[in-house]
Amino acid sequence: MNQFKKTLALFLPGIFLLGFNIGTGSVTSMAKAGATYGMSLLWTIIASCFATYYMINLYSRYTMVTGETALYAFKKHIHPAIGIFFIVALTTGVMGSVMGVMGIVADISHVWSKSFIEGGISPIYFAAFFCGLVYFIFWNGETQFFERALALIVALMSICFLANFFILMPPPSEIINGLIPNVPEVSETESKGPFLIIASLVGTTVFSGLFIIRTTLVKEAGWGIEDEQKQRRDAIVSVVLMFIISMSIMAAAAGTLYPEKLGLTKASQMIELLEPLSGKLAASIFAIGIIAAGVSSQFPNVLMLPWLLCDYNQSPRNMKLSKYRIMVFFISLLGLVVPIFHARPVLVMIISQALNSIILPMTVACILYLGNRKDLMLAYRFSTFHNIILFLILAFSIFTSVIGIKGVAQLIM
């Protein structure tokens, strides 16, 4: 048992990142892509996961060498305004995400509850329950408790989405063809095209907040450069699971909704459409997976602002302080906005994820600059190979940012 606990502890930072990354934003984007374009955008997930793995490693490497977390390094070695920009931009994105996540979880729970109770349970009750659950976990205030609670939720989510993959998967040939980079053609009536979906797939996977929070977790774990192998192993587990779960969600929609040309405008449609197509079991498994994904991502979302402030100010990360409890309480209340005002959670989530991709180029540029400072990195300064990869990721991030801006513009128009 002790050996199991030690082994689990090695991967808790990576599991935390996985819970952070795979939320209802990912579920919505992957399901929307699968329902609309089948498996043809699978290559986007592979490219995004590769970029995520590399960025996790390089941001972690910086902290293991210098002992500095990301926002503090931006403030100290680049300019305080850069750190403030990230705090404002990431917090704004996270607030939109908190609203969208709980809106989708409440909507899914409401639709699913109709299978057991006539008329179902009102979404507002589900939203209030899950907001309260997340705040209860936060109230304990210990990172280790956060990580272990998240590990259980992530395990449940992973099992559900993998089970759905095997129940609903499309033909293997479609999965293989999806590995070839392409932009699906659309008819003239579908003027929006896949641009916004591609940007949201990248935005939800290659998330700037992930790399910044990673440096805090690395520092708190006490990892130095001698632990680089341990850090890489943790990152590999996180990113491989990220890819498998993302692919499973896309495949579930591609194997059921895409052949029927049913599309997807809201996440609860997956439950409504899956039940007659694949049975109550598949629909229930998918519902539990989405709820677990929502809770697992909502928790790091509400923690984002206080953790960023602690990082920027290099203050102790004591979440039991009254100012942080009040801060997280009001951020948690945003989860009630969609159920109360009946906003469109899928639209909120997709735009939120696309906007995340716009922050990404600056995140890449910052680590490119810091990692090449000899006075900071000493003998561990980034190699030519690392710089080439980073420039490719930078080009990829700029490309997806342009796509994201174009996609949002098309959606508005």
C-alpha cells in the first residue's frame, strides 16, 4: 500500500494537469469536431498534445534550474506588465470557462435525470450542488488533498470515456485517415467552416494556464534538475492520457452523430441522441464522463486567480486565508449564471477555448526568451534543437490564433 501511495504521488502533478486540461471545454470541442467532421481533425489533437508535452517540459525545466515560477520570472526578467497581462487574460478566460463548464454540467445532468425522473431535475439544483462540491474540496486548503480528490474524479472520467470509445468507435480506417493533416471541405451553406473548431481544439489542449500552473506544482513538489527524468515521466503520462481521452470523445461523436449528420449545438444533445442510437448504457456512461470532466476542470478553474497572484507575488500558497476563500466563493458563483439566465454554454465554451489560443503565442515567446538567458539557465540553456521546436510551436500557435480570430469573426457575422 505504501509503495502504491509513493507511485501515485509521483504522478499527482500530472494528474492535476490532466484534470485541469480535460474539462467540458475539451468535451464540447472534441464532440463538436467529431459530430461535424468525423475523425478528420484528429491530427489537430496529436499536434496539440505534442506541443503541450514540449511546453510542459520546457517550463518545468526552467523552474527546476532557477527555482522560479513562471509569472514571477516574467515580472522579474521581462516586465511586470507581462505578468499582469497573463493574470488578467487567464482570469478572464477562466471566468468564462467557469460559467460554461457549470452550464454544460447542469444541462447534461438535467437531461440525464429525465431517464429516472419524469421531467427531470432543474439544472439550477445541479449547478448549485456541483458548485458547492467544488467549494467544499477547496475549503480544505491543502494541495495534496486537491490532487488526490482530482485523481479520483479523473480516474472516473477516464474509465467512462474509454468505455464509450469501445462502444461507439467509428471504423479504424477513419481514425487512421484522421492522422493526416487536412482542413475539411464544407458546402457553401456551411460558411463557418472548421476554423473555429480547430482553434478551440488547440486552445483547450495547448492551454497557457497549464504551463504557468505547472511551474508552481514543480516548485511545490521540490523537483530540481536532478529530477528531470521524473518530471518527463509525469508529463508523458499526463499527455498520453490527454490524447487518449480526447480521441475517445471525438470518436464517440464521430461514430454516432457524424454518420447521421446530426451535428451538435449543445452538449446535452449527446445524451438525447446517443440513447436512441446506442442505448441507455452508452448515454449514461457519457453523461457521467462529462460530469466528472466538468468537476475536474472546475476545481483548478476556481483556483486559477489565487494561484496566479501567489505566483506573481511569490507569497505562500495558503488557500485557507480569508481573502482567497472569498475570492474563490465569488468565482464559484459564476457557475450559476448559465442555468439562471439560460445562456448558450456550448457557444461560451468554444469562444472561450478559441480565445485561449490567442494567448498562446506570448506564452511560447516568453519561455523562448527566458530559456535562452545564459545568466539564468547556465549550462542548461535551451539547445538549438529545443529552439527549433519552440519556433515551430510558435508558428503553429500564431497560425491557430489567426484561425481563432477568423472563426470568432465568422461566428459573429
